[in-house]
Amino acid sequence: MPDTKPSLRPTSPYFSSGPCAKRPGWSLEALSGALLGRSHRAKDPKARLAAAIEETRSMLGVPDDYRIGIVPASDTGAIEMAMWSLLGARGLDILAWESFGSAWVTDVVKQLKLDDVRKFEAPYGQLPDLGQVDFDRDVVFTWNGTTSGVRVPNANFIPDDRVGLTICDATSAVFAMEMDWSKLDATTYSWQKVLGGEAQHGMLILSPRAVERLESYSPSWPMPKIFRMTKGGKLIEGIFKGETINTPSMLCVEDYLDALSWSRDIGGLPGLVNRAETSLGHIASWLDGHDRIAFLAEDPATRSCTSVCIKITDARVQAMAEDEQKAICKKLSSLLDAEHVAYDINGYRDAPAGLRIWCGATVEPDDVKALLPWIDWALEEVLAD
């Protein structure tokens, strides 16, 4: 392991898992066309919101009969909006293998207080047994575990002839992983992940089956205004045409449109996926045979290509208590921060001790490759103290 600092530094040290790195070459000039000081209900701003929706549809290949809406409160707002509006009509199977999935379990059980709930949970680094899920029931799951680095390999576990709805939190997966829209009924994400957009806006994508549920079922609980998607038993179509429930930031809208434009320039969705997978490949090559660091995800087929989580397997660290291990990781990430090599890569507070490297499409794969020797150096420095 290196006892001197590596000579090559990442050009950009931004590896935060959210808000994520801006696209390469970004500057404030990209926002110069933002319609500031205008009502979002005026003709031109509303057209920009509608453009954000349609550019999303085009980039992701979302079917024409699916609705796409811009909603409040980031991905959290979008997934809560879906759960509060759609759940309760039938039994629910809910999956969790990291902190955000566990949060949705808490909301379903303690806030919505649903009676017929089956929980399928797995520890950090693993997936639950997907074969146990009953798709005659509604199903809630995260596509990619942002705090564990574990993703579902694909959507093949979801049958085409399902009876229930699938509700998918895809905030750290969409734009970096292939999504099979035919298997997804309500899908959510946020701009602060994906393409490095600014915070607070969520996206909600609904299948025709989800719309049918909204128009035929009314939950028994009171519905907050920002969650309401129907009026008089009919979908409020304006939400899915850019007429947002609350006031959006037109500056953030312009930033999102800029990121979508950049995505087209690098080859669209295939180009985005390739960048993320290339970065994952660099980390996999680095860890192949490494005797002191490993992936948190145990099965290679489930390793995330966006929120890549790694753990320290060095015997000296493994002999420590969990809080001491976390202190080592915090020191390591702080050292890399001080060197301006990597910002914000300490593991999530609820996750096991480790590091989390964002490898989404806005991160240059060469920067990920350049970072890795620095982690070896920093670990040596920290353990030498």
C-alpha cells in the first residue's frame, strides 16, 4: 500500500451521494435563461415545466400512456405521495434492505397503520428473497439502496400479470440503470440525485394501472393538500402537464433541462448508464484481490453503479467496536476532504462503518479511477496514527 501521496488527483472531487455532482463543464451560465421573477402559471414558465416532463419521457423511454409529474419535497415527497394515495386497497408486501426502505416500512406501519402488511427485510449488503413477494398484493421497494449500495439486478422478479401495483423508489437508480417501465406502476426520484440537479423537486411517474387505482379508490385517512392527485374521482391532469401543486423553482427547472440536454449530447440513456457502469468497473478492478477493503454488497449482481458502498476489512479495523470503526472511516474521509481529493464520502449515519462513493453519470469515470489510490493512502495514514 502507498506510503506517499498518489501523484494523480481527481479533476473534480465531488463524490457526494446527494446532492450529487453537477454535470461536467457546468457553470452558472447554464442557468442564464431561467425565467426568474415570473409566475410558474404563466405561459412561458409553464411551457418550461412541460418541457422538463417531456424531455424526461424521451430520455427515459417512458411510455406515452404513463403520466409524469413534478411534485414537492424531493423523492421523499414523491414516494410519500404515491403511498398515501395508492395504498390500502389491498394487502401490501414491502421490501427493505437499507435505511430509506426501512423508513417507508415505518411510514406504512406507524403512520398509515395498514393492517395487512408483510415485511421482507435484509441486512445491509444483502437483498431480501424476492421470490417470496406476492404480486397479487401491492408491493413497495427501492430499486437501489442508496445507503447500502445494493440494487435489484433487474425487474424480472415482477410478473407481467400482477394484480397489485408496484411502487418503486428509484431515486438513485433512474438515469444510471435500465428501468423496465412495464413492471413499474408508480416510480419516484429526485433531481438532486440522478443528473446532479438542485434539491426539493420530486418526480412521480404513474402507469395507467396506477391512475385507475387513483380514480377508483379513496383512502380512509385524511389527505394533505400536497398529496392530492384527484378531484371528484378524476385525476388532476394538470399536475402531469406542468401545473405543479406548489410553487417550483424555475432556476432548478432550468438546471434540470440543462442536465437533460447534456445527457442527449453524450448519447442519451445508454451513454449515462455506460458512464456509471464504467466507474463501478474501476472500483471492482481495484477491489479484486484487495485484502483490506471490499464491497458492502455481497453478491456482484446486486452491486450498485451509483451509490457504491465499501467497507474496511483490514484485520485491525475489524477487531474494533462498531463506533471505533466508524471513527476510522470518518477520519479517512476527512483526510481526503482536507486534501481536496474527495468530498462527502463517509458512509451514511445508519449504515455499517464504511465509505460511499457516488458514481452516477455526472461523475467522470477517470476521476473515480484517480480517487482509489488515495483511499489506500488515507487508510494507511489513519491506521498509522
